[in-house]
Amino acid sequence: MLKITVVTSSTSPGRNNEAVADQRKRRQSDDAGWVTGGWIRASGGLHKAFTLRSVLPLRANGSRFHKFGVITMSIQFSPIIAAQAQNVSTFSVQNIDLQKLGERASPLELFHDFRLRGRPFGPHPHGGFSVISYVFEDSPCGLRSRDSLGNDFVIDPGGIVWTQAGSGLMHQEVAADNDRELHGLQAFVNLSSKNKLAAPQVLRLKRRDVPEWRSGAGDRVRVLVGTFEGVSSPLVPTEPFTFLEVGLRGGITFNLRAGHNALIYVFEGRVRVLADDHEQKATREHALALFGTGGEATLEPLEPAHLLILSGAEICEPVVAGGPFIMNNQAQIDAAFARYRAGAMGHLAAQEEQR
């Protein structure tokens, strides 16, 4: 079981960001949740993380209006976060504790660099968010994905599955070969309120279908979702998102869109990130967030490096996690459980021993 710390906090428009951060730190809950097979079980009952922030209108030149003048585009860095190793039998994970980032993590709700063997998790439901399942290119085997929409397929190393749970579905993901290890990334991406009850859908890309951008210096960017330097992925989720796998040799520039946050996770090598005359350095199994009013960040290798960039629009809405669902309030959580119990999320039988 994987421990998740839950933060209870509230903010209001126009409040000082430092004061909000201090308040969040003071009010951090000691309650914990546990994830088993994709389920989130809160040990102290329901936990809420309310975030209400004003969004300033954008000018044509990329700056933002403010009652005290114009705010120019800028990027700020979070502190570096070390991944936490958690091991349970045939399942191990490097977990990035997103609660340490507060609203800077939005729309991400979970980030696991995992390794597993066999089938430790049975079929289970999800609703109100999307699940990213990416198989690293170095994985000894692929991932088998099944769901209540009737899908049953294998994604080989280098491929991705994007499960938009929406109103809810059942799924199961396991190593395609019981005798080999699966190395992958699983991330939960929150959905905004307008899409939490959207019809579920499953999107996927095989390794050969992931477009790439390359530089003359040897940099390689696999565009799994979104666009980079004019190269766009054919996988297009309902809400805008960017997911890049980067082999860094000479250096690249990443453009953070206004209103978006980004998480950079280094899984090999050492990297320097520069923006607006300040910098951060990250090494293997460490992460940092980029946030602010937008702009360009330069990523330079201090040694050959491999990293992931995940970026999406910050969702300024209440977040309530209950069981395997992420919604905006308790009534929606109760309704999701009612749909699940009534069979409205479909059915998925236990997986047979051999495909």
C-alpha cells in the first residue's frame, strides 16, 4: 500500500501567496490516505483541499492586467522534491509527494514512477479524473490494459494509455508478461468540473506512433501529449495537456503557458533549469514545479539526462478525493459510489491467468 499525505487548506482571491503557503503549512493534516490498486482510502474520513484563486486577464503582448499595473510573463520554481521509495512485495514506486507543491501541482493529483511484476491489482473503478499510464522505453515488458468499455490490449515499451474516467469506468492494468518486470509512470490528472461527468474514453499510442523532435546537439523529445516546437501528438485529451519525454544532451527551451503549471521529473542524469535570471538543479529521481504567469525555461544537462515534463492548466476549484474518485464535493462522491454499486460504470471480470 502506498501512503499519500492529504493537505486540508483554503485560499481566497487576492490573498498574498506567501501567506497562503504559510497557512497551508500550519494547517497541514496529519491524516493519511492509502492507495491499493488505484483506490484512495482516506484513513480519517473525507479530506478536502480547496483552492480559489483569481485569474488575471491576458493582454495581447503576453502580460497580465492588474489593478496596480501590468504583470510581465515570468516563471517561478518550487523547491526540489526527492522521490520517496515505497516497496510492497511485487510492487515498488518512486513517489513524488505532490502535496508539498500545493496548488502548484494542479492539475496533477498523483505521480508514481513504478515497477511491478505479476498482477498485484484487480479490477477497480475510477471517476472524475484521467489516468496516464506510460511504459518507459527501458521496461522489460509491456502493459496490458483492460476496461469496462471493452478494451483489452497491450502497450509495448515507449507507448502510452490515457484513460479519461469521467463519469466512471472499471479498469485493470498489469504487466503483459507475468515473469518480467514492468517499468512505467502512472499519473492522475484532475478534470475540471465541466468534464467530471463526461463519457469515459480510453486513448492510446504505440511507440512507433509517438512523434519526435530532435536537435542537432542530440536532444530528443518524444511528444506523448501536446505540442513541442511544432511537433504535435495525435493523442488529444479533452482538456489541454503536455507530456514530454526528453533525452537531454545540448539543451532545450520549454514554453510554460499562462495559467498552466508544469512538473519536471529527472529519472537519469543531472539538469539545470533556468528562467528569469534564476535557476534550479535537479538530479536523478528528483522533481520541481514551474509556475507563475508563463514564459520560457531553459533546460541544460549537467551530464546526459533523461526527464519527463508534464504540464496542464491549473484548476481553481474545490477538490474532494473519496475512494477511487476525485470530485468537487461530497455529493458528487456519493453519486459516484451509487453509480458504481448500480453497475453504471460497467463490469470487468477478474483476469484469467494467461491471455
